[in-house]
Amino acid sequence: MKLKLFAAALLALPLLALAQDAKDAPKPAAKPAAKAPAKSGSKEPVATVNGVAVPQSRMEFMMEQQRGRGSPDNQQTRSMMREELINREVVTQEAQKSGLAKSAEVQAQMDIARQEILVGAYLRDWVKKHPVSDTEIQQEYERARAQTGDKEYRARHILVDNEDQAKALIADLNKGAKFDELAKKNSKDAGSKERGGDLDWNVPSAFDKQFSDAMVKLDKGKYTAAPVQTRFGFHVIQLDDVRPVKFPGMEEVKPRIAQQIQQHKVDELVRGLRAKAKVE
């Protein structure tokens, strides 16, 4: 489950586009100079539009977003943000006057946006209070390494519907037929048949157990003497090569492991909340 914070309004112009238009538009000669944006931490409104104060908290929220995108927190950026906030307030007031805020469609969109913001805020707070420990990461790393094993295999196969077809193919191989040519002509596996059944390098756990058990028993260059059945059908398997696994070091994969563990915890949290909820 992926949860995103939706901050932009439907059909809104890109951030700063309105502000840029406002900056480039000609200004009446008699109009006084624009007020400088309030400094960070100030309680003074960013601006007042038709008597409505634009709170400094909006400025700080937008600046946090901009910093996350690599923009500098300086007077120029804050001036641009101020113009953006003023334009948004102007358009919002007009939307209110037009009655759009009472539209059922707009109300539904606002309700969904509010819900998504609350869900995102709750989950971020929960994640902050339940960090993934180094011990958990180490345990998952060791589990993955054990599951992967110390060897990887390059195999090819021919997948058919029934055992008799597979036996016929093995008979053809025994007579000297080439494995890759039989795979291109007969295999049901669209992902590998054009490559002569080549499955590239994989660890045994990447395959169904019946397939991997048969594969690891083969000598290089040999194929299965009997069909191998899996949930996909019947296979004839040939082992092309074996090599040691190059398992990545802990520091290389630590961030990804932490993310996976955290996501698993969030999934468990949501399932737990759902289990306790009365759903009719």
C-alpha cells in the first residue's frame, strides 16, 4: 500500500506559474511597492487579501516543500512563494463566490484530500515512533542471504501442457536434437522461448520448488531425463552453468531492507486497525 500526500489542487497551474505571471505583468504607476514577506518564525500574516489574512504557516509549509526540491530558503524564493500564496487566495475567494465550494463533486474531492492528508500524517508519525532497528535489519539480511544460498544457476527450459509432450521432447533430445531449437518451436513460455528457453542467471529460490530441486541436481550441459511438473505445466530443463553468488554487502542494501521492513510494519498496522474496526 502506497500513501501519498496530495498538496496540489485539481487543475492548478504549476507552482510559481501564477506568481511569475504576476511578477511579469505591468504594475500601475500609483501602486505602492509590495510588502516584503514576513520572516520565518513570525506570526505576522504573509499578506492580507480583501481583508483575509494569509497565515505565515502556509508560507512555511510551502518553503519546506521547496527545500525538499533543492530550492534555497532565501528572500527571492520567499517573495516568489508570497506571490503564489496571494494568487491562490485570490482564486480561492472567487471560487467561493461562484458557489463551487458547495458543489458535490468539489466537496467529495476536498473530503478525499483531507482524508489522504490525515492518513499520511498519522502514518508518518507512527513510523517516526516505531523506527526499524539495526537488529531487525541484520536479521532480515541474514535471512535473505540464507534463502539465496551460495550458488546461482543458468538454466533453460521447454514448457508444455502435458507429460506426453515433455517425454516426446526428451526423446528428441536423446536423438541429438538441439535444446534451443526445440524450445523456440514448442515452449509455452513466451518470455524465454525466443531465447531458446534461456532463463538467465537465477538463484534456486526464484523458481518453484519442483523446478529448482530438479535443476540443482543436474550436471552442467545435462537435461532432465523425465518431465518436471509445476503449477505452470511440464518442463524439460537443461543446466548450462553454475557460479558462486555475489551477494551484496550489508551497507549496500541496508536502506532498501529498512524500507521493506518499515513497509511491512505499516501493512501490519493497517491490517490490525482494519481487524478491530466494525465494517458493515
